[in-house]
Amino acid sequence: MNKRLAVFSFVLCLTLIWFQSIVLAASDLATIEDLRISTSDDKVRIVADADKEVDYQSFALSSPNRIVVDLSNATLGRNVSKEIDVDNRYVEKVRVAQFEKDVVRIVVESPVKRNDYDVFGIVGGSSAYRVAMDFGQISYLNGLSGSNYSTGSSSSSASNSGNSYKPSNISVDSSAKSVLKGKVITIDPGHGGSDSGAVGPSGLYEKTATLKIGLNVAEMLKKSGAKVYITRKTDKDVYGPNASATAELQARCNVGNWSNSDIFVSIHLDSFTAPSAQGTTGYYYVNGSYDSQKLATYVKDGVIEQIGTPDRGAKTCNFYVVKNTEMPATLVEVAFVSNPDEEAILKSEDGIKKAAKGIFNGIVRYFQS
């Protein structure tokens, strides 16, 4: 009797351990609590809400055309709709299922190509973690003469956005044309849309000055025979209004990466609590290439020659847009918008054109070196 009891107790113990391991394993999985879909004329956004972070990967299939997004270490919540008809030109139908015990698969029936969809994670907000999937007009590979690269449709409430600004009276010499012809260059005017950037003492928005400078640089490059991509041509967010910082910055990097640009130049204005701070700085990724350092130095020097600001040097950094681009990249802080004198330079048309000319000259020298 005692022997039978001992065997029974041993079996019961193993059963409890096995059951507990299943419960613990299940508790390690994220739960996909909801699948939300919003549509507009230019984009469809699908959002999977999770109670914790998940890994994800996507790939395309054909016959029929569909995009598959796998969410790893995840389980599907009971109340999530398994099939949703969207009936949009970018997405026809969405299906979701527990593909494996720890993989939730989302299948999106869509005719879009690789550059017309994006998948990214968002931390926080309405749920602990979200995986967003965008389909539609999110391609940034349209060239300077193409449509806006910004996927957002909202305009900023800022009054000095410069949406109607167009470069004029721009000329380039033949020597620049011989250097830049055929080069592929991405220009990134910092901030925009819902993000004004720094604000000067008289009210100049950083996003306004960087857009004007960027458009002038892009036009000079285009006239020199370069193929130019610009992350935004108006006062809009690049990814979309109120997106996460990572999604917005990665969208800017994508312009350079997907276009196989030779260089990437991000344009910003500096700011500090003390209005006496002044000067121009060129930044490059701390673990970046020597070419990035050269680019930062030439662009910074070009600006200083044109607008006469103090030289703050070429410095290393961990800024997202120079860290996550696949080509030599620099972020130039043209001047301090918080400094009244330097703000005045950038509020003038002459100052804008000189700053742009300095960046352009730096790019030419980089390719000459």
C-alpha cells in the first residue's frame, strides 16, 4: 500500500511540475489583445495591440499577393477578429491566426510592393506594445521632382511653416556639375509637422529654417546633375503625425537607405538655455566611417565660410539618423536659433541661401576629396 502511494505521489508530482511549466511558458508569451485598422485615401494602418513587447518579421508572397507578418513569442487573444474585410485599394482583407504555439501570423492581402509597406514597433501609448503595419503611399523614393515624401496629411498649427516657400535664383558652376553628376544624395530637413524643433527668441521655428535651407540645397544639387531625395518638401512629419520618435527618425533613414544614396545630410539648428551660445557644428556617428567624418567636416566648414559663425568642430555622436543610415552621413547644426544674432541670419532670405550654399559647397568638396 505504501509503495503504491509513493508511486502515485511521484506521478502526481511530475504532473504538477509539467502543468506548472506549461502555465509559466504561457505567461511568458505576449497576448495580442486587439487588431485595429484605420484607412485613408493614401494609407491603411493595421495595429496589433500587445500586453508586452513582441518580436516581428515580415515577408511577401504571391499568387495571390499578400504580406505576412509573424509576431513571435505571442498568443492570440480570444476576442480578436480572425478575418476583416478592408476593401481598400491598398488592402483587401486581413486574416490573423495562431500559426504556431508561440507565433501569431497576420496575413494582409495587398497588391503593394516592398517600398509601399512598413512594419514597426511602438512602445507605450494605448497599450504596452504595438506592432504597426502601414500600406500605401509611404514610399519615399520619388526624387526631388516627385510628390511629397511625407505620409502624414495633417498640417502644423505653426504660423511660420513656410509651406509655400520655393527656392529661386539658384545657379551652380560647371565645376560642381562635373563633380556631382550622377551622385545620389539624400537631404533631411530636420523636424517638421507636429515637431517644431527649437524656437528662437523672436519665434523662428527650427523646422521652418531647416526646410528652406534643405530645399535650396536640394535644388542646387539637382541643377548640378545629382539625383536628389529629400525627406520632406513641406511642413509635414516624414512618417506621420504623432508617430513614435523611432518611427519618424527611421522613416528619414529609409529615404537614404532605400534609394542607395551616396551620402545623407541632415540639417538642424542648435539651441541652448544661454542666448550667448553660438556657432556651427558637424556631427558624425561615433562608430562611423572616416568618410562620415570627412563629410561632417566639409559641410560644417562650408557653412562657416558662408555665414561667418564660430567653428564648434566636427564631433562624434549617437544621433539616430547618422547611426542608422547605411552610407556616409552627417548632421549639421547650422547655427544657434537661441542666439538672437544667429536667429536673425536664418530669418533672412540671404542667410538661408548662404547656409544652403555652404552645405552645397561642403558636399562638392567631399566628392572632390
